[in-house]
Amino acid sequence: MRIVTSHDTPHASLVPVSSGEACIPTPGSHPQEVRSFHGLALEAAKKFRSFFKDASGREPRAELLLTADQERLVSEWLGGPEGRQRVQRVSDRVISFLCSSIGHGHPGHDKRHVLFKDPIAGLRLALEEELSPCQELFILPSLLHDVGRLYEPTLFLKPQSGALGIDHAALGFFVTRQLIGDEFDTDSGSVELRIALANLRNEILNAVLDHQTGDSQRSFIAQAVQRADREQLVGYEMLHRSLAFDTGFFGLQMRGALLPERCHTLPLPGYPDDTHLFHHIEFYIRNLYPSIGSRANEHSDRGKIESGRFLWLASSPVMRAQIFAPEIARDMGREPSSGHFKKPLELRIWNAIKDYASNEVLQELTVLRGGRSLRELALAFVHPSHATRSDASGYENWGRIVTALDALQPLEKRRMGDGLSYGLKLGAEVERADREIVASAIARFGGEPASVLGKVARLVRDLPA
Ligand SMILES: [Fe+2]
């Protein structure tokens, strides 16, 4: 039986995949070196896609995915000395590469996203479900999914936004391939085990390459990676990242932009008409792909409610009417007119948003604000733990955020103060919940020295500020 792999490194001398020593430029390497690595990555990703995808071009070929029997074989292998040792080596390489590169993370795709929030979301999934040792390996592509983002400033002078940043997935795929090297090629096992390990490797590579799409519904590993990442597109995490990244790098405005078409359509993130921060945040609460896991909806609903409450609190009445036009029309018993492309929020989500801003809550937010100026609030808001400073030298991000704040009208400034105060309150709650998840993960997975999840939980716990 032939084992199907895609070991097709175009320049094996530059990027050996069989020695276990990965020749990967760090994001701070010479730009020429990064550019040639980028070229190799695009070429390799294209080949991998045509090898891995079925005729639809979206879903994996069934024979290249792990079957239940293959997954059992891999899990057994992971319990033995060879599997344990090899996965230890891969995870050590992944962690040390990320730790040495993460200093190049920019606001939005930084230490907080890559080594803190995304792994915490992954650990929560692992705590909520009964995963096999094979399935637990999803945490490795999850850690690596955005590693390609770290190269964007070197390649394109500035980070890429939303759906336009597609090259980072190919770069991440290529980095992952080098870090795995030949660790999933074993000579000592059965042919069945070797096929299973080849498929494990395929699924891991595909998970990084496909993490931004809604594809790969048949691969648990890809879906788990997508879930951890998607959870960062709603709720507190999305709010502070949007301000730091989308306003900070791309100048998305906050001043009321009254556009009648925004009552029923939204721009795609990263496209030229994606110019307003609120509609950018709104896009994800209306269009979040569904995730896997028994508690996936609970988490995404909470995130949508948090994003929605911020939008409600931070908007002037006319912007509220524009953002929540489909829900307000439904409340008034009106059918959406034809050409309505904004999916109405589920009723319970909408009710949790609009009923939140009671007098008590507004008073609490005033107390929390503690007389701080809008700039002081925004500065605290964009800098939760482990976030890259938006006001660091080399970035003009803070200047753009200040410009957007200064453009607000007096009523909008008051509302934005409420929104940011709410965001800070939320941030403190999220921080507490995150610490609990990490502690539970250490208690559950940390006792087994070979556990990759335990290793990741300790990494997150001990992450230097
Ligand atoms: Fe991400």
C-alpha cells in the first residue's frame, strides 16, 4: 500500500524537512530571506491544496483524513515511547519558535492572541469535551495558526486586514510543516500506523492553511483550530483588538457614519468600504461561522451579546437605529424589505443586548469610569495583559485611535465613554475566567509530563508580562 504524503519541499537545501532542524527565518530576519520563504510557502501551499482537496476544492479528500480506526492507532502510538518522544520534540520546537518570534507580533496578532487567548480557548474546549490523545494534538496547529501574521510587516510593510490577509495562512502552513519535519514518519510501526500518521500530519497542516475559511467540516483538528480562533472575533477580545488593529492600523472611524445601506448590508472585513469600527464589529456578530463542541453556542452567544452591548452603549441613537435596523424592524412587527442582507440576531441575543443598559448599569459604568478622560479609557482598553502596546515607538496606531476619538461629537463622546467603561468591566471579568480555565487545565492535564495540553497550560500560566 502506498502512503500518500505531500513531502514536496521545492528547495530542500534551504528548508530541510527530514533533519528535524527547521530552517525557518524568524520574522526579524533579513527581508530578502523572508521574501524567498514567502515564495516557497505560497508554492508549497498551492501544491498541498491541490493534493489534499477534493473536486469541490473546499473539502479534504476522504482518504487523506483520519478514520476512527486510524485515530485509535495514533492515540496508542502517542502512549508509547516513540510517539511520546516525537510529539515532545515537535511541541518543544513549536513553543520555542513561537517564544523567539512573538516579539514581532503587532497589536491584534501578538503575544496575547497567539500565546494567551487562543490557547486558553483551546484548553477550554479540551476541558469541555472528552478528547482522545490524537485529538488533543489540535492544540499545536492552534498555537501556530497565526504565526504567518508575524511576517506581514516585513513582507507588506504593514499587517493585512480581515479576509485580505490570506498569505499568512500559507506562511503558517509552511512554518508548521518545517517544525513537524519528519516526526510523523515512523519506520518502526505497521503500514496502517504509517498511513494514520501521514493523515494526522495532513490534518494538522490543513488546519493552519484553512483556519480562516468555513471549510474542513470533516476534520476535527481543523474545526477545533477554527473554534479557538473564532471565539476571538466576538466579545471583549474582538472589541479591544478591533480598536487596536482596525482603527490603529487602518484608521476605521467611530464617528456616526449615516449610510442608509448599512441598515441592510455590511462590508466584508478588510475591503475598501469597511471604514467604520462599529460595522466591522457588527459583521462578526451576524456572520460568525458555527463552531464544534457541546458548549460552542453558549460561548459564541455570550461573545455576540458582549459585542452587541458595546455597540448599543457606544452608539448615538441614530447609529443604534442603523446598526440594529433588522431587530428594530422585527420588534415593530415589520417584515424585512427585500434586499435585506443583514441576518437578524436571535431574539434572546437581541433582548440581552437592548435590555442591558438600565439606569443601574449606567450608574455603575460612571463609577467605573472614575473621571477618566476618553483617551485614558481607550489607552487602558487596548492594553489588556500581554497585548502589544499600540503606543509603542514604530507604530502610529495610538495617533489614529486618538484622531478617531477626537472626531466624535459631544453625545458620541459620552456614549463612547460608556462603551469603553463597559469594555474595561468586561475585560476584568474575562481575565478572572481565563485564570480559572488555566488552573483547571493544569489540574487536569498538568500531572502527565508528556501531555501537550499540560505543557501549553503551563506556558500560558508562566507567560512573562
Ligand atoms: Fe487568529
